[in-house]
Amino acid sequence: MAATETAQALDAAERVCAQRGVRLTSLRRRILEQILKTDGVIKAYDLIHDLSSRDRTIKPPTVYRSLAFLLDQGFIHRIESLNGFVACNHPGEAHETLLMICDACGRIDEMHPEHISKALDHAADEKGFAISSKVVELHGTCRGCRDADRAPRASL
């Protein structure tokens, strides 16, 4: 994400937090900024390493609490299959998410297909299941990697 886009996303997060009466602390903001700047998924321990300095090490519980806040506010998504995080392209808005993850280059595209959400609701209703959240992860190979004949990486 370009510097201007990152700045705009951080400003938008500040506005959403102010409207909701919650605080985007300096650490939460730094973590969100690092996630916004990362191309693809970033793991919690990468954030700890990237944001710590010689003089100050950020402790894992502090990072996990900040990530929980950012998730709760809808600024980021957790990618369960990769045990990492990615910025949301509709921050602060309630929505169901479909994430397409390229196993060759690591690119992640976020979509919000309403028909899939309705199909999931219908299937859950038929089973009497109450959905609390919807995030669908699809793994495969993006068009660019297929065109370049890139094989999926051994591990992400």
C-alpha cells in the first residue's frame, strides 16, 4: 500500500474509533500501520520483531491485545490457515469476507460476494446453526502466477 493510502487508512481508522468512543492508541496505530504496509499476510511475531527496538521489546500479550482490538473494530482480518493478519479493504464496516489466497506469490484478494453469504445463511438455517462470523478462505493460484507458470510455494 502506498504511503498516501496508508495515511488515509489510518485517518479513517481514527475517525471510526472516535465515532465508536474507543481509542486507537499509539501501539494499535503502529500495528495497524505495519499491517497496512505489509504486502500479504503478517504474523504476530513478525509484528513483535518489526516494532521492537534495541531499547524496548514489545511483549506478545500486548501485540495480541492490540490485534484483538483491530479485529473487533473491523480494521484487519485474521487468516486462520496462515496464522496471520491482513488489512481489511472495507475497514470499520460490518461485512462477510471471502479471501482468495495465492499459494505461489502470497497475494490476498478480499471479496464480498452476497450470493455466497446468502447460501451460507441458508445452509446454516437448514441445520439450525447460528453463524457468529463468516470468513471464507480459498487457496489456489492467482492469474498472474498461472500465466507465469509459478508453482505454489512449499510453505507460507
